[in-house]
Amino acid sequence: MAQHLVDGVAVGWDELGTDLLDGAPPEILSSLTGGEQWASSTLDHLVTPVGSPPVRMTVTEKTAADLDVQWGYILRPHGIEVISVLHAAAGPLVAWGTDPRARFSNHPAHWSAPASAAAPSARPAPTSPSVGPRTAARR
């Protein structure tokens, strides 16, 4: 996942396609995409104000607010941590083995940072994701 999402792109992604699901069981592919297939596409049509080639944007805790970043994703060995700018201290960890058909909510009440002061990488992976009505569109 890290190879494809981070190392495999020069600047950024315009859209992530079904190539992320290569090797997934057919029932998962069918459920998530309706059987459609499309390739991921990169941001190769960017133009900078001064005409120089675009460069990859580096987002840190200090620069996220100025860049209007709403969500961050950290790929960890045991799962993906999803962090909302509203809860920048930490986010819920979704284990890699979580069924991708599970419904997730983007409502802030479902994404509160944990009360413990444990480092995000030290938290155990949950056995099931936060479940609630899905309010964000998913392709």
C-alpha cells in the first residue's frame, strides 16, 4: 500500500482506482465497485503560478491548518490511522484486516481522539471499526 500510494507517485493522486484492489477476492471487488474497473490517475496536469514543475506537498502538524487539510492518513504496520484535523492528537486505527465493505462515519462524535496518552503506534488495532451512518460519498 505504501509503495503504491506514496512511493509510486511523483506529486499526488487525482483519483485512486480499482488497481488498489488487485488481488482482492472477486466478491469484495464486486461489492465495492459493482464490477467496474478503472486505473488510479495522478495529478499530472498541475501548473504552478511561476511555471515551474509542481513538487510533492509535505504536510506536517504545523502546516496542515494552513493547507486546508481536513483528514490525514498514516500507514502503520498494523493498520491505517485516520486523523481528522479536529482531532489532530490521534485518530482511530483501522486494522488492515478490516472488511473494506464496513460502513464508517465521518461524524466527529465517532472519531474522537482516545482519552489515554498512549502513542498512536502503541494502541492495539480495534477488532471492528466505528460504525454509524456513512455521510461521505464513496465510489
